[in-house]
Amino acid sequence: MATAARPELLLIGPATQRMRDRMAADFTIHELFALEDADGFLAEHGASITAVATDGHYGVKPDIMAHLPNLRIISCYGVGYDNIDASACASRGVMVTHTPDVLNAEVANTALMLFLALSRRLLRDDAYVRAGRWASDGPAPLTRSAENRRVGILGLGRIGQEIARKLGAFNATIAYHSRRKKPDVPYRYYADLTEMARDVDTLICITPGGAATRHLVSRAVIDALGPDGTLINVGRGTVVDEAALVTALEEGRLGNAGLDVFEDEPNVPSPLMAMENVILLPHVGSATVETRQAMGDLVTDNLHRFITDGTVISPVPECRDLAQA
């Protein structure tokens, strides 16, 4: 008796060997970026693809989706999935999953690291010692305490609430802005982001990307934060008007910035490179061995569960009704 062919999966972007081994146990894998003629392959074989594994950076572009008429699931590595049209997928009956919760603590730790490093001028003082200036010029200039700060969080989802919880160790006064007020949190809600920026000294961005949040942190918000203010972004680069941010830092209208994400990654505006009041990270909010393994396991667990019994562990909100069907 002939054995049934394994379902076919399109892998878009990188994957660890652990992920590849687990996916290979369930699927025949086609790596998009390894194909000599990706367009030709999709035109000829796209109808055989029933699953996609991708990440928040590459997502699944509309022209690829158009070649996958029998697609049933997209498993996304990362909590952000703004490069996947999840609403369109849901309308087609295509399940989309992502990897929330397993990275909450690490991204919150990254936000806290930037908060502390900027407050205490970690990189500046490290350079001061390395340049021999401690010996030649004496003590470094004073910094600002990380205690008792007024912090506004843009986006009080899972990660935002974890950031707020960790900031409690520094006696921070927490406020937040989101699309709607949350009934069960002890923090002050601001319906107006500019007003919140005016009332805090640190603004931490951890809201999703996409058209709805593009340049939500505008020049007006940056100016409200002011010359003594600090902006930290560990969400999506598109949330901040990057040109306005650079100009504000150059003109002294904003005090400090800690950035893990940018509008046109991996390209970073060159003026930021020379600023000692700015810390730049290469989108590494969740980039630890432990967290990335947990994310990869959740990607493959979602795929395995779906082909085994039609269920998933972590559907995106747009696809929750599909998960319950």
C-alpha cells in the first residue's frame, strides 16, 4: 500500500536547525530563499503548499499568498505579524499563529536595560574609562537616577504590563496609552498620547506596527516629552516618526533615545551613530538562546498540532474564531 505524501511547507526566512528538524518530521520543506527560481516554483507548485513558516520581518507578501490557493496555516516566529495580512487570511480560512508570552520577559528586560543604561550613561562612562579620561580628567560627569521616574508606556499588552511590573522595583510612577482603557490595571490611563508624553519623563514604546500605529509617536509627541525626556522603542520602528526623532535629538528638543527597532531595518540613520545620548541595538529584544528556542518550539508546536488535530496553541486575534470553529 502506498504511503500518503507528507504535507508541503514553504519556509520563508531563517530557521534554526532544531526548527528544521522538527518541521521535517511532519512536512516536506521548500525554502523560498534557497530556490533558484522562486517565482517559477510558486507558479508551478504553489497549489501543493498547505503550510508556511515565516517570521515577523518577512511575513508573507500578497504576491506569494496569491500563489498559495490551498494554504491552511501560517506559523509566524515572533509576536509581531504586521507583514502578514491576518484579516485577509482569516477571511480565506487560513490560520495564522505567532509566539506571544514566551518572549515577554526578555523584551521587557531589554527595555529595562535601555532605561538603566540611558539614565546612568553606561556607554558614555565606559568610553570615558577606556579613553583614559578617568585618570587624566578626574571623575565623570554626574548622571540621572533611575529611581522614582515617571514612565509612560505606549501599548499596555502582555509585554507592556511586564515592563510596568519590572519598573516597580525602581518605584516608577506608571501611566499608559492604548486604544482603550484596561479595567484591571493600577496605572493611569491617557486617551491622548501627547498629553501623556507631557506628563512623563520616559516614554517606552511597545505597541504593534502596521498602518494604525505608523508614526503614532509624532513630532508633537516628541516635543511634549521634551529636552529632558527619554524615548525607548522596543516595539516596531514604524511607530516612531524617525526623521522627526533624529531632528529632535540633533536640536536638543529630546534628551535621550534607546532604540532596538528602526523604520528601515537594518538601515539606521547615520546621524544617530555619533550621538552619545542614544543607544542603538540591532533588534535584539528577544534575542537570547533560551527565548529564541522557546519561540522556535512554539512555531513548530503550532504546525504539528494543526496537522495532527486541526488545533493551534497561539492564534493571532484575527484568527481566534477559526481556532474555535
